[in-house]
Amino acid sequence: MDKGGLSSFLLGLGVGVGIGMLLAPKSGEETREFIKTKAGEGGEYLKQRSEDFRQTAADWVDKGKEALGRQRDNLTDAMEAGRQAYRETVGQPPQPPSEGMPH
């Protein structure tokens, strides 16, 4: 939930509480307890939504990392295939992939 959504939620909550107090058919103590309960429920809702958002964001980050890893592997394979094709084209014997050791 972005800042605009949160401020709209809180504004709506405040207006609802105010109207509820004016039109409440219950005693003041009952009304305060009702408001306290509803405010607690609203807080729990916000906590749950923020946790859901955090989890969704973490999932997207993980998926992005996996996609980048696959693209890196594909690029490495494509570069090696290009090198091999070049060697074959110019008539050089194929060389095994380098493993960090000079040839």
C-alpha cells in the first residue's frame, strides 16, 4: 500500500469513527470499546497487508535473480558457441573451454 492509499485509509477510518460516535445507539463506554476493537482490527489488517507486500516483493526479487542467472548462463554459452564457430571458420583446431589457465 503506498502513502496515498494509507492516508486515504486513515482518513476514512477517522471519518467513520467520528460518524459512528455521533450516531451510536450504545453507551459511551460500549462505543469506546467498539472503536478500540475496530482500531485494533484495522492495525492487524495493515500489518497483514504489509507482510503480504513484503513477501510478494521478496518473491519478485528471487525470481529476478533466477532470471538474471539464466540469462548470464545463456550469454556465456552463446559466447562460447561463437568462439567455436569462429575457430571452425578460420580453420583452427577447436580448443577446450578455458578454465582460467593460459594456453
